Amino acid sequence: MHQELTYADLIHLPYATLLVEGAKYTGLTDATKRPNVARWYGDISTRESWINVQKAKHDWLVKAGMA
């Protein structure tokens, strides 16, 4: 699996995650409508590094009493 991040990935991934997980937007995950975007999001959002960032954010929110 490709592990290198581009500037575009770093800029778009937090917002994409917010749309998919927070707003339940399916436009980034529906491979029938946008196959390349769905492939990109599926690839990058399941990387160990991004999962670790999400876990650290969650842990911080819990510690701060905001989750």
C-alpha cells in the first residue's frame, strides 16, 4: 500500500473525515458516483498513521471532557 502523503492529502483529509464521519456525507465514499475519490478516501483514511491521529484526538477530547 502506498504510504506517502501529499500536501493535498494533508489539507483535504481532516475536512473529508469531518464530512464523512460528522455530517454522514456519502459523496466521498460512494464508488458508483466518484470511484477515484472513494478509492482515495478509502486508502488514506485507513492508514495506520491517520487512525493514530484520530485516536489521539479522541483521547484528548475525552481527557478534556469534551467527548
